[in-house]
Amino acid sequence: MLSATIAKADLQPAAVYQPITVTAAEETIVLTGRDMTYDQVIRIARDGAKIELSAEAIQRSKDAYGLLLQGAAEGMPIYWFNRGAGSNRETVIFEGDPTTPENAAFLADQQLTRFANGARGGYGPEIHEEELVRAIMAIRANSLTYEAASPALLAMLVELVNRRVTPVVMSRGTLGEGDLPTMGNIAGTMVGAGEAYFDGERMSAMEALKRAGLEPLAPTGADQAALISTNAYAYAQVALVLSDAREVLEWADLSYAMALNGMNSSLTPISAPVQSMRPYDWLNWNAEKVLDMVRGSYLFEVDPMRIIQDPISMRASTQRHGSAWYAWAELRDSLHISINGSDHNPAVVPGISPDSSWELSSPHFMRFYVKGGELSNGMSGYIFSNANWDPYPIANQIEAFNIALTNMGVAVAQRIERFNNPFFTVIKPDEVVEADIKSRLPVAHGGYLPSDLWQELAQLGMPLTPNGQAIVATVEDLEAQTRLKGQTARKAVDVLSHLVAQDLMTASYWMDIRRLQDPSRKFGEAPTAALAALRNAVPWEMAPADRPYRNQGQIIYDFMWETPAATFYSGGPEEPAAAPIPRAGMMPN
């Protein structure tokens, strides 16, 4: 038998739970199911903003719930309700009107058992970030308005977010085709099973509900299916990726502007005429942005020591940066579609008739038509089996973004190294630094670290092999691996931010060298302000004994996350607009 030490030798240390710092307690974001954005998710998840559902969203949810009940009452076989799920999809669970005393009692007992058992699902390690679990719940609250949930379930999910009851959720167990175990942990908390955090303090789920002033949920209907049949875990990770990546990309742009100053670079590659020859909007915008950052710099003056052409890693940086922004925007737009629609099976679509689309009047589709009655308030509609939980194309776009980050990262890593070559810099630091202060200066280069970081980042850009394991009696034979893809993307963003910190280290050092070379030189407002702020964290001159015993790159990394690049540059050219969010459930004309 393996000893505990050997058995755990390859595992990471247990992560410490990270509660949020509430800064937006007075803010309420209205969820319509139509227009949620990633930055709203972040405001709720990270900053503690509250949520409420619009009247339209509440009514849409009631209509779907009523249609579900009515469909069963009319004798329609409905997946995961009056029929089983997965390999049991042909198994009859109950027959007739779900609101009869007998069926209602059966469903109440069935659903309570399923919710409570959800607390046992998934596999460790636990998700240690409160913000991630809150993002999952916020996203599901928005999309649940399409999923035939009971009014009580929808209200409970909103209350968990608003009263800061955060379930203990396991990170493993989902294959990316519906995050069922993840959502099952949240279901458990709703009925008081398992454990949860209340205001960041861990306790039993029942105690957390009690302290929050909430009664345990009494689920009914097909509530368990409605809640857990979603990719909200994957989407929540993407929302965090988008938020963090935006900060890193903004710093990368500013660091590049500083590197141009440090290299004494030619600006012709980012000029308007050059950019107009290759009209990619995000690439052109990025070049225009960086050019605007260095407006007023000495780089616009004639310098006989400036070489005609920089290394490719310097010249092509806006192509690589702009392409990363382009992939970021595509991922953002895809997320906005994903979180403002349904990813549940079955699809419950109230308010449509056989005349709504040509195929609906065929004998096959009429099997799934609900005529309407008392339980649906007379509303008709359809209930369809589907594959809307298959998370494509966003599963592809997560990896496309990772690839874009690595293609940008190699340019960052290479331009750092070019500062070691006097062919490009023309001068050496020793030519302008007085010997008596040399030992007092900060580090100019991270040594092996930029290459080490680049190698780590490069591995994160490798796509996962598409997988298909025929599980659940071979019914479920595709997996999307979005848990792994999302985790990889988050790690890639973090590793890239460390690499950008190395770039900032070298760029800032060389800006000061250029100033020593000619004290009259200007660098542009944003690079100048960023350099001044950075020098508060990493002084230009300091006695060696007084410098912290901490890697300078780590200090700069912390500085970047504590001080957004927007602090120094918040204007500039307007970035390309986000794509409009299509309205889910709207039939074609």
C-alpha cells in the first residue's frame, strides 16, 4: 500500500479558499436572459453586485414551466421528466397530469432526493475561488429563465447570489457536455445538503441557509434537470478569462509602447498608411492605439543612431497583440450568445404553433406539440429533444484564444532578448551608466526566466485531442473537455502576465537608459506616467542592501495587477464594437 506521502507526492498543495471582497453591494444588475455581458458577470461574481430578474424573464420562465406541465398532462413523452434520462430515456417515470396529488407527491420526493444527492457529486479538489462559484450561479440564473424551472427554484438561485450563500463545489466530474456534477453541488445547498460558505465562512449548507434567512427549497417538476443541465461552469471560467486577459492585454500594449521607446525604434510599421494596406480592424486598432501611446515621444524626431528596421518581434508586435485582441473579441461575443440562451435538453419553447416554421406541421414534429390548456394558461408550444448542451463553437474558441496568446507571447519573449544585442540597441548600458551607480540600478533582464515562462506558455497553447468515449450505455459518446480548456486558458493568461512583467522590466530599464543618453528625451504621456509609477515599486537607484529579497519580476507582476494599465492610458482610438447579442428563441421570419 502506498504511503500517504507517496500517494500525494504529485498533487498541488491544497488551495486556500478565496472569498470575494464586496465592493458593489449597493448595485443591482437586472437579468433579462437577453443581454448579460461578461463584465456584468464579473461585477456580480467578484464585486458582490446583486441580481434581480426582469418581469419579462420571470414570465418567460413561468410560460416554459407551465408548458412542461401541460405537455405531460397531454400525454407527451418528455425526456428527463415523465421519461428517464440518458440510457433510460424510454423508461416511463410517471404518467398523466404531474399536478395530481399522487404525481405531485412522487415528484416532490423524487426531486428532493435528487437535489440532496447532488451534494455528493463531483470530485475534488474543491473550487477554492468564491468568485468562480458565484459566476456559475449568476450565469445559470440568467439562462434558467428558458429552462422550465419552477418559480421557487429560480427565486432560490437568485437568493443564493444576493445573500452570499456560496456552495462548496467540486472542480472535477464534468466532461463539458453539461456540467452536471458541478451544478449538483449547488442543488444540494438549496435543500440544505452538504456544505456551503456564508459571507466567506464555511459551515453546513443548512446552517448557511438559516443564517441567510432562507428556507430550504422544495423542488418539484423537473427542477433538477432544469438546474444542472447547463455549461455554466465552463462559461463562468470564460468570463473570468476575458476579464483577466483584458487587463493583461492592456498592459502588454503599454509595455510594448515602452519597449519601442527603450529600443529607439522605427514607428513606420504602426503608421496609418502601412496599416491601411492590411485592413484587419483589431490589428489596425492596436497599431493606432500604440502609436497614440507614444505620441510626443522622441521617436518622431530624427535620430542618426536609429536603425532602419527593428527585429521582427518588435515590428510585428501589433500584429500579434491585435490578433490576440481579435481572438479575445470572438470569445467574448461567443460567450454572450452562450449565456443568453438555452443549453438544456429538452428545449421547452412556449408560444409557437405548427405555423411558426414549415417543418413543425409535419407528423414527426406534431408528436412534440403541446396544444395548451389550464396548466399552460392556454399557451401552446413545443418540447424538443436536442443537443444544445454541446458547447460548440465556444469550446473551439477557448483554445483559439490560447493559441493567440502563445503567438503573442513568443513575440514578447523574443523582443525581450533583442535588448541584449547592440546591433538593435546601437548602444550598451555601460556607455551611459556611470560606474559608481551601476550596482544601484535595477535588473535589466530576467535571465533564464523569460525563456522558462515562454516554454510554459507554449505548452498551454497546445489544443486538447478531441475526445469521444462512449459512456452511459454508449448513449453519451462525445465530450467537450471545457473544464480542462477553461482551466488551461486561465493558466495561460496568468503565465502571459508574468511574461509581460518581464517585458516591462526590460522596457522600463531601457527607457531610463535612453533618458541618461539624452535627458531631453520624451516618451509620450502614458509610457512616462507608467515608468514613474513603476519606479515607486522598483526604484531606479537604490543601495543593493536595501532592495527587497524578492524577484524583481514578481514585484512588477504584483504592480501590474494592483495598477491597471488604464490608470495611465484610458483614451485612444475606439476599439471595434462588440457583436450584437441575438435574441434566443426568436423564430426565423
